[in-house]
Amino acid sequence: MEFGESAQDAARRETVEEAGFEVGSLTPTGVYEIRAEDASYHFVMFAFRADAARRVAAGGHHVDAVMEALVDEVQPHPTVMRILNDAGVARYTARDIEEGLRRDGILMRGFPVAAAAVTV
């Protein structure tokens, strides 16, 4: 997040910059602390669920390709698996998530937002 920027504004900006998409309304789904076991990085991620997205010409410098698929048809990074599970859009097994995090040397704590408590 940039100084004075809300988490939602940062999510919108980063989605354009990183993936080349503009998103509709955002609903917060959780906050995650992610760090390396070797202490080489440590960050906090705010997760949101967008109601719509559309490709834009600019942006997307960290994405090689975009495909449309059911969430159960892809095998994302284990941190993304946990975030998708918490958002209620996937059901990856806890075993797969924990094995992936351990394999990649990642420590992750999640603080999902209860659906009833979400206000935008």
C-alpha cells in the first residue's frame, strides 16, 4: 500500500499493475501474515473477492497468461489455496496446503473475515 491509500484502493491498483485487470466491487475475505522460515521476507496480505473483472490493455507485468477455469481445475500456490478456501470459493485439502507451505519454507497465519461481519 502506498501512503494514504486504502487497502481496497491498493488492491485495485495492484490488480491492474500485476495482472492487467480492473475489478468491480471488492469484499474483504481475510488478512494473512506470510513469512519465510529463513526470515528472507515477511509481509501482510489483505485478500478481497471481486464481483467482476475485465482485462485492460495496460498492466500485467507479472502474469504470463490468463485462463478461465473452475477453481478446482487449477493447482495454485499453497498460500493461494488457503486464501481461496477461506473466501469460500475452493475446498483444497488442509494436507495439500500444509505440505506445500512446508515444502516452500513458508509460515502463514490467516485471519479470515466472517461473512456476516463484512462491511464495505
